[in-house]
Amino acid sequence: MKLLHVEWIDASGPDGWHCPTHECEPSTIYSVGRLYQETKKAIKLCCHRSSNDDMHHSDMTITKASIT
């Protein structure tokens, strides 16, 4: 499996409760992981680490439209 570094836009924003004054801005995320699957519209990474420094052992799907 290929090892990838992916820079992508996460439009879902941060987790948790937000007050009405919270700015609604997408976040730029940097993820490194093994390419598990690729289609015309998305890639799936497994055993990935994202810019928030958390290590994840589950897979994550990133749409190609969100990759910068």
C-alpha cells in the first residue's frame, strides 16, 4: 500500500457545541496514511494520522473534490 500525505478541506468544522458567534469556516487538514482504496470520487486511508496529531486505526474516506 502506498503511503500518502494529503492536504484537504474539512467543511464539517470542529466537534462539540458552538455559540452563535462561532465562525463557520472550513479547516485545512493534513493527513498521512496508507492508501487503502481509490475510486473516481474519493480515496480511503487506513492507519492514518491527521494534523490534530491523533493516530487512527480505522479507515477514513476523503473526497477528491476536497483535496487541495
